[in-house]
Amino acid sequence: MLGRGVEKSNCHATVSRVSLFQVDIGQAVFDLMGNLADGNAAMARHLLRHLTTTKMLRNPEVYCKASSWFSSSTTPVVDLRSDTLTTPTPRMREAMKNAVVGDDVYREDPTVNRLEEMAADILGKEAALLVPTCTMANTAAILVHCDGRFNEVICGDQSHIHVYEVAAIAQFGGVQSRFVQNQPDGTMDIEQIREKIRPLDDEHQPWTRAICVENTHNRCGGKVLSLEYMKQVRELSSAHNLVLHLDGARLFNAATALNVRPSEITQYCDSVSTAFSKGLCCPLGSIVAGPQHFIAMARRARKALGGGMRQAGVVAAPMIVALEEMMGRLSEDHRRARTIAEAVNAMGDNPVCKVTMSGVHSNIFMLELDGVVTPEQLSQRMQHVTDQERKSLGEVCTALMFPFSKRTVRIVTHNNITDSDVDIVSRKLQYVIEEMSV
């Protein structure tokens, strides 16, 4: 165990031993806090520095948690891993505290009812339903569209539904997903989708019931699907009597990027899900929307999935604030993402990483690595501040980024990120790229 009284000369050996034998991370973090509480900030920094060279704190979330305890007196942390890190605004917290509530399962919560009416109107649908998460929204929607067995949905191989939702549609609905390769811009080739649609008269094959698209597209780097593309998929689905479901977890970012109302995107889909816990800053909550009969069945699916909530007005209240106040500021996140991307692009042809500027559509973009360093190495270097870096840059930070694949690092801007943060991170990235290019 690490102790507050451990001598500095023994720190490295002790920390290495702790991490190698996987002693509880909580104990290590406790000792970091203990040294800080005792006024030994230097020891705390020393412990953290060595912990981050081991597996103990390679998890950026754990690193951020530990570093935040003494960041106020040392180096600020700029967390660019995800927009799910946003926290409720003061007005949201006030709205939660003062929310008028009732039993939503009985449909007697006035705040939930108001939210659902507002969301349906903004999304251009007959009705909407509050659910805890966007994964539940997608799952409920597909369970309704694929009632019964023998069914299949078509989605992208990089889609959230296919990659990140624990095969929920298969687990709970017996629905098979058939994927089409996502293009770098987040789309699926229309002809490839057409080829994946099953014939209705072959008893050996499942029935294709729905096509699912994602806008903006997370794993493709926040790409925005154009209105023309949405129209093309709509025409294809209609021609084959298929349902089109839109995973719009970041739909409001897509609408911001296209400079259109959300309903101009959703007009092409039968159902849509959208999350409020990302760029819109709510602590939780998503909406699924569609026709009245669809929402009636989605309500039953929500209940079966464990999403029926009682006094849910405390969840709905900040979501109302988000619809009133937060959509309009998403362009700031997009601008800040582009500023960081431009800083990398300004480094020109370097052996470390590049950014395809034409692919920076929203608040998410990818650093594309050329193999000189790994995503983990670049991300870990961005978590540290060297003496030379401090001397060269003056104002420095610890920057948390997400090693996304074998050749990419994801950067996401959000409401917690300021223009000052962007400036510091941009200069740090340029410094690190130059350093690693040698």
C-alpha cells in the first residue's frame, strides 16, 4: 500500500509494485489525496506522475479524477474525450429543484408532458416519449418496428446501434442486424443498402424491416449526413416498404452544422431518437419520437426495458431548459473544434498526425496518425507537462483525448471547453507534434 509517509526515494518502486499486482486503484488515489490533504502537494504530484507511467492510471477517466483533486494548485485539465462530460448549467439545476412532478407512468407528470410536447413539435413528429438513455430509445424504437420474430434491420458497420449497444435489439427483441460498410463521411452506399434488403418470399431468410442511419455519425468523426442523402435513403426505404429510423443522438449538432431546423432532417424518417446528455448538458434523458401509434407501443417497450419512471419531472426539467437555451450555442462547440483542427493542420506535412479539414463537420473530429506514434502514446503525452514545455509555452495544461482506434485519436469539444482552453490545447498539440516528429 502507498502511505502518506512514504519516502520519495521509494515512490517509484512502490507505485510500480502496486500497479503490477493490480492493488485497488481507490487505495492509490486515496494516498494521492492524503498527501495533498497533508499539504504535501509535491509528493502528490510525484505519485501521480509515476502512476500515469503504469497501467494504474492509463484510464483517462481515472487520471482526470485524480488530477482534478489538485489541479487548482497545479496544472489545469482540459477534457476533450467526450461531450458526455458536460455538466448541468445553473439554470438546469434550478429547474430540477423546482420541477412540478407527478407520476409519469400514469402520465400525470406535467413537466414530462410539457417536454414531450415540445420535443414532438421541434422534431416534427406527432408524439414523443421520454426515456433515460439514447440506447433505450433506439432499442425501444426497433422493438416496435420489428414486432414478432424473423426480423432484421440494416445499419452501418460503425453505427452506435451495431457497435455500442450490447446487441440490445438481439437480446431483447430477437432482431438481427445486417450491416453495410460506413463510408468515411458516415453514409452507407445506397446500392449496397439495396443489395442487403432480403427477398420476402424466401423462407430461409429473415425479413428486412428497417434501415437505421446515424446523424451526426460518432465513429466516423462527427460527420453530418446531408439532407439530400437522407432523402435518398427515405426513397429507398419507401420503395421497399421499410421503416427508416434515425439515431439522432447528436441530431441538434447535425441541424446546427446544416443550418436547418431539426424537423428538416427528421422529415425523412419514421422515428428518431435524440440524446440530451451530450452537447445539451443534461445529466441524463433522451427522446424517441414518431407517430402516435408508434409512441403508444414505444411506451410499452420502455416499460419492458425498465425505463418507466415515476416523478420524472426532475429529469424532464433540465431537458426543457436545453431545448430553450442550449441548441443555439452548439455552433460554439463546432467553432472550437475547428480551431483545434486548424492548429494541427497548420503543422503541415509532419510524421505524427494530420486532420482532414473537409471532414470537420461538428464538435467531433479525428487526429489521423501516421504510425510514428500510437494513439495511446500521443494521448499519454498530452496528459503530461514537461519542464521544457512549461518553459517554452508558459501557459500549459493537461489535455485528455480518446485513443479511438489503431490510427486515430478523437477530440470532442463541448460546453465545458472555453476559448482559452482551445488556445492552450492548440499550442500544446503543436508543441507535442513538433517534439514527437524529431
